[in-house]
Amino acid sequence: MELFIITFILIFLAFAGISIKIWGKKNGEFAGTCASQSPFLNKDNKPCGLCGKMPEESDCKNPVPLNN
């Protein structure tokens, strides 16, 4: 039972931390959400599947924010 309570508290803290981060960010957006930004996810330098942005470009090409 003690392990269950500790696990529950840790999961609650993780969700609370993510919620606070979303609440504190402008429009609840995470920075750098294009997969093409991560060299671990995009080893072949392919464009982002959502907006078509290439890894060397700095701004997302998606004209409509995902939060709307």
C-alpha cells in the first residue's frame, strides 16, 4: 500500500508540473514542438509532417496554431 501511495504522489506531481508549465506559457504552447527540431527524432533531415518545416528553418510554417 505504501508503494501505491508513493507512486500516486509522484504521478500527481508530474501532472501538476506539466499543468503549471502549460498554464504559465503564452496560449499554452510548448516551444519547439516540430519534430524536425529534434536530431533524435529526425535523423534523415525530413520535413515536419505537420507544417512542412525543414530542420534548418527557424519558424513553424503552420499558419493556424494547434490550440485553436
